[in-house]
Amino acid sequence: MNRSAISLPLFPLQSVLFPGGLLSLKIFEARYLDLMSACLRERQPFGVVALEAGGETKAGAGAVKLEKVGCLAELLEVESPQQGILQVRCRGTERFEIESAEQRGNGLWVAEATPLPSDESLLPPQELVGSAKGLASAIASLREQGSEPFLEPYRFDDAGWLANRWCEILPISLAAKQKLMELPDPLVRLRLVDDYLRSKGVVA
């Protein structure tokens, strides 16, 4: 994608979307129903950004403050189980940095944003291979529980993919996930994840 600034509709959430990640949303607010319709019609992504403060809905308490770095989301599936409600599944693609943002009259946030470089595809070094084996075990365990939190294909030979998938399921704070997502070096991200897993005895 061109690295010059783009105008981007935003979907603020109390969660962090990582590149390659799976995001499921239940849409019922008019501003977001309109957004999903436009994204479908124009085959365009939207921006997912974590909330540093404030709520997701118009009724959310407190002033809204957005994080500066978010992730583009492309629509994979859209279903309408009942009138006025959409169930959507999205995939995170690439990160962006917000230069400025404003909230329109209908409540929708729109930003001028600059796309950030994608992670370089790097093999995990030998000392971090345990993180790959641990994630494979975690996926098997989640499947036994009927959960499929990740999109295929699985890329256990990609340090950034490994780090991102671990970040999505680790019981760490929203702020910690945001900082990890922002890191430009996938090996640094994976090393920090590996350190955490070793501290918890997940990886020996």
C-alpha cells in the first residue's frame, strides 16, 4: 500500500487487532451498519484502533481517546441473523499510524492515517523455537475446547505471525498488547513473548 496518508473510517474497540488476526464483531449501531455496507460495496478495509480511554458506544462513559497505531481490517464474512444486526468476521492486514482523527455528526470516527511497513518474514531463531511448539500445543488444546481463534494457514516458521498469535491469547493488559503490536521488529516482539512464556512455565 502507498505509504502516503489515507482517509480511513475507524472502529474503536476495547481490544487490539494484530496483522493476520481474526476479529468477529456484532454490529447494531447505525453508524457501523452503514460503515460495513460501504466497505462491502467498495471492497475497502476499515481501521480498528484500541481505546486508550472512553467507551465503544455513544453511551460509553467519558471522553474518547484513541491509540495512535491501529490495524486495517478486511471483511471476510458478513451475515445478518436478524434485521438491524450484522455478524462479521474480519482479518487484520497491516498497521497504520493516525495523524489526526475527528468524530462526525453520526458518531463515526474518521482519521488521516499513514500505513506502516509490514513485518519482515523472519524465521524464529533456534532459542525461540519453543514458542512455536508451545503455540501448536495451545492451538490443539483450544480445538479440543471447540475454539478456533486463528485463521489458517498457520505460519509457525514466521516470527511475526507467532508473536502476534501469542499476543492475542495471552492474559496480558490491553496496554501491553498495544505496545507489542506497535513494535516494528517482529523478533523483538517474539523475544518479549518468549520471555513471558518462560516466566510462566509455558515454555521450558
